[in-house]
Amino acid sequence: MLLLVALMLAVSVPLQEAVIYWNYHIALPESMAAFEEVSRSLEDTAFSTMKVLLGDTGTGGLILNLLVVGVAAGFAEELFFRGCFQRLLVTGGVNVHLAIWAVAACFSALHLQFFGFVPRMLLGAYFGYLLLWTGSIWVPVTAHVLNNMIFVFTAWLHVRSNGIDALTNDPSMWSLWPTLGSAAATGAVLYAMWRLRQSAEHSGDTA
């Protein structure tokens, strides 16, 4: 399962970028102009904070950000949202799929970034299903930590090569065919994860 988690991180990048791009550029009606202004302001504030964290292009800065943004944040968020919140809902009688998506929505909403809500919710649901499929909190923790660490490392390389001003808040998008290929590969890996869980359950029943 951990190998599939690593594979997922690799193949899903273009698909993730497409969802991020769509959500960031979503058009809201005129009646929601005030909400959009506040939301854009929160996005800018969060990005400014991230630029401060990623501004140190030294090796020490990279290690610190990997530990704080990658390990500490990923571990703490999974322990709270999937390890505690999701388990409480499921053990309390809530349908497991409803619990996964409810927790994922809360996980995304608490980041206070509307124009990143959908991709973050999908990521949270993915972590939730990893917990369901494996029964171990360490699998979503590993996936979350790896996801954050890859972001930190790639951003560090980008800033180190091009300067902090090259880091922008406007997401880019891959071309059509890589994105479609990524969607197909992501679906295949998710199916492989589900099948692995089914095989493990069947083996347990047989034993």
C-alpha cells in the first residue's frame, strides 16, 4: 500500500494541478463580490506567509521547512482529522463514506482558503479512504507527510533557481493529454488500492 501511495503522488500531479487551477479561477456571481474579495484576501495572506517560510534557500531552511511544514503539519493534521474526528464519527454510527467526506470538507474549510477548497477536500477524502482501506493511521500520515515534503522541496528548488519573486499564487495547468493520462493513472492506482484492501479482507476471511 505504501508503494501505491508513493506511485499516486507521482501520477496524480497533472490532475491535481488541473483541479487547483479550476478552483482558483472559478467565477463567482456578482452577488458574491464581497465574499470573493474576502476570500482572495485570505488567499493572499496565506501565500505571503508561505513565501516567508520558503524564502530561506539555504540547506538549513529546507530542512526546517521539511520538518515543520512536511512532517509536523502532516502528522498533526492526520492525527486530528482522520485519527480522531473520522474515527469518532464512524464509531458513533455515521456512515463511513459520509464521515470521510464530512471530515474532508471540514479539513479543507478550516484552512480558510475558498479558492483552494475543492482540491484540499479531495486530498482529505483520499487520506480518509487510506485509513478505511488499511485500518492504520500511519498510511494517511505517510501520504500527507510525503505530499507536503514534495511541495516544500519543489518550491525550494524553484525559489533557489529563480528567486522568491518567481513563486506566484497563480497556479498553472498541464496540457490536455498529460492531464487525461494522469486522471486515468490516478483512477488505476485508486482501483489497485481498493483491490488490495479486498484481497486482504478475503485472506482474513479465509484464515
